[in-house]
Amino acid sequence: MNIYAIGDLHLSNAQPKAMDIFGEHWKNHFEKISANWNARVTGEDIVLIPGDISWAMKMEDAQPDIDAICGLPGKKIMIKGNHDYWWGSMAKVNAMLHNDTHILQNNCLEVGDYVFCGTRGWTLPQDSGFGANDQKIYEREKIRLQLSLDSAKKYPGREKIVMMHFPPIYQNMKNTEFAQILERECVAEVVFGHLHGDILRNINLTDVKTGGVNYNLVSADYLDFRLKKIR
């Protein structure tokens, strides 16, 4: 069993959005992802998708995007990103899923020797413009991360792999409160996305190990639209 990750698919099948407005490299991006996915992933493998799945605003508009992901091989595990406005209750999102596709929301998923946890995360307090409303969301996301990790305690001995959408660390700042939780709970691997554009030219957040935790940025464009093998 291999474990792969790729985030920020930004699909828009119901109301197509021209992604090449973000750069020529985004043209036909899902075709690139699908080709790489189909060439590498078997039914025994796992693919982690840490958020920003669909541009849709409504669940019915997101369904074609979910169907496209569900149609790909392997066990798919997803969390919510900051652009997933379509995302409803856990029950409603689960009703959209098929073909061994799953979501995490204040819970975990145990597969073999691994247990998968995750939450969206949020902007870190050190960011410019971080305000009182951000603080509320940030505190709530710390609680959600802890809830997800607490749920994994019923599977002792499994290696913990965490998905977050927002970066829990920065290249020059690794001792964050999210990182402290991840270290305390002995998480082995963390995958995250959210970062795009020019910032990717001057960043290295792949296989960055600190406090015993290995961190991987897996935004689709950072990976050149190829899945990152985690395990």
C-alpha cells in the first residue's frame, strides 16, 4: 500500500473556471493530475486531498467535481479547504461520496498500520492582518485538530498522518501552536496545501522535519500536478 497526497485541485465542472488565469501551467491541470494518478495509484493505495477541492458554492454544483475524484483509483481521503464553500454537514458530504472516498471532520480514519487525522487549520497569528475574527477561527481549529487526534487514540500503535489545508508551520517559523499539538501527539507526517503563485519560488516545505514531525507542502501547482508519495 502506497500513500500519496495532492491538494488544491480547484475543480469546476458544473460552472467551468479557466484556471490558466493563475498561470499557463494551470491549463488542463486536472487532466495532468488524472494522468499521473491513473499511472501510479492502484486500488490498494491511499490518496490524501487536503482541501480546496471545488470552486462550487452549492453542493449540487460540487457533485460533478466529487464524482471526478471518486472515479479515480485508490482510497481517497479529503478535508475541507478555505475555498470549499459548498461543503455542508458531514452527513450531507458523505452522501455525495462513493467508490471508497472519505472525509475527515473532527474524526479519524484507520487503515492498516496508519490512522489519518486532520482539520482545515487557519492563518497563523504571526501573519500581517491577523485580527480578532481570525483568532476565533484559529482557536476553533486548534480544538478540531485535537479532537481528530484524540479520536485516533482508540487505535494505539498506528502511525499518525495528519492533513491540514493551511500550513501549520512556515519555512522560518516552526514552533507554532499547531506544531506543538502535532509534536505532543507524536504525529509522523503532515501534508498541507493552500500556498500558490510566486511564494512557491522561494519556499522549501517538502520533507521538512522538525520536532519529530515530517511536513510536506502538497499544493497541486507546487508538485507540478503530480502526486507526492508520502509512504
